Amino acid sequence: MIETKLKMLAVDLVEPSDDNPRLDFPQEQLDKLSQSIDKEGILVPIVVHKNGERFKLIDGERRFRCALDLGLEEVPVIVVDPMDDTEKLVQMFNIHMVREPWKDMPTAWALGKLLAAQPGITDRELVEVTGLSPERIERFRHALQLPDEYQKYIREEVIPLNFFWELKTNVVDPLARLRPQLLEDLGEDHIVEQFVAKNLDKVVTNVVSLRKIRPIISAAAQEEDAGHDPAYYDDTIRTLVNERSATIEEAYENTVEIIIEADKLERRSAALVRAFERALEKARSEDERTEVVRVLMQHVEELRDIVNAQDA
């Protein structure tokens, strides 16, 4: 049971937890917190549990570090019952994910510890005990499968986790589903390695731009389904992967950009037609109907001018 009575505990009896997934303690933030504690004291008690003759820290490591820097002899604490490793992780998730989320890779590693401790736990149960959304859990699972080098990039904020996730969902997964032979020829590891290099070389820096590769892959599959040769699209993917200087924008512009834009225009045009139909149905007088028709004809004339200019 949690002791409801506030305790003052000697600082030298408290030790940090090795299980704390928060790995970064920016000095600027610590200095600011130290100034506040020096002026107001520690307003929110730290949370500890008994560990032999000492106490292990569960929550409040920044406050504890500041107390050490300020030379405080005692700190206010709430003592909770001893916990096993899984319970401590769940407690930390519940505290920190509400107050201030951990960074991506430390969160993934904490999730990995939880998965190792409870191998049969479902994603629904993970959502309940960690407070993470199903989507974030899926991304963190993927992060744990990445090589150590890539995890280091995420940890050091050289390359964001979202880059690896977008690469998976918009390149690797669509290739596996729609162009499996192409994926086998290129190799999944090679694809990821090449795009990581492109990111490091500043050739691909916009994470969202990776979404432009999926329609190129889809176009190749559609060509093959229609009995046509998909080589142009497949070769574009090969070039994009194998040539370090090849950009996503060039590949997109040279293949599917006009098709995608035309499809968007078709949907927007259909929506515009329906809008005019609704406006004409709702017109309550001849004047209102005339105004709607005027706007409609204006668009018709503008479109006719565009067509005539192309034919000239």
C-alpha cells in the first residue's frame, strides 16, 4: 500500500533506478528546475520503494538530481510497496507518459523489457498498461527490430523513428505485397541501407516524401495486371534505390505525378458538379437559380479557355 503520510528522507538513502527509460537530462532543464527548488522547495514528492536499507527511485529523478546539486540533506518522498521489474516499468509508463513522454528509442527499449517480462501480453493489454496508442506500439515494435546502428541513429536523433516507419509502410511493405520479385532482387536490407544513406547524405530529408514511392509501386502492379510491361516503373524503383543521388521527387515526377494529379482533379471535379447540383436544387427563386448558373458558366468558360489554349 502507498503510505499517504508524507515522509522526509535523507538524500543519501535514495539511489536512482537503472530501469528508468529516461536517458536524457538536459542541463538547461535541470538548472531551471534547480532554481525553482532552491526558491520554493520540492513541491511534488519523489516516489521510492524500499530496497534493503536504502530506497530505490521510481519517479522524480530530475528532482532528485537537483536536490543533490543543491546539497539538500532531505527530500519529500512517497514510499510504495516493493515492485518487480514489470510492475516498475508499468508504474513508470503510467507516470511519465501522462506527464512528459519519453523519447522514441528509450520508450521502445522500455517496451521491449515489458515484452520480455510478459511474452504473452497482447497489444490491447499493452495499450492499457502503458498508455501508448496501438499505432505507437506498432512503431516501437518495429524500432526494436532495427539493427543497433539504426537504433543508435534514432536514440541520438540523427534519423527519426518516423523515417524508418514510413520506409517500411510505403516502400518495403508495398513491394512485399505488390512486387515481391523486385523486393527479392533488391533485398530488404539493401533498400533500407540505401535510404538511410540518402537521409544521411541529405538526399532524402523529408520523411513524408517517402509516401510518394507507394503509388509508383502500385502503378507497376496495375500495369502488370493489365497485361502491360511494368519495367518502366520497376526500373525507376531500382534506380531510386541503387543510385545515391536519385531523388524521390524526380522518380515521382517522371512516373505517376500527372496520373495522381489527374485522379485528384477528377474527384474534385465530381465533388464540384455535385455541389452545383445541390445548389440548383436548393435555389428558392429564379434570381438564386440565375446566380448559380452564372457561376457555373463562368467555370465552364474558364475550362474551355484552358482547352483551347492547349489546342492552339
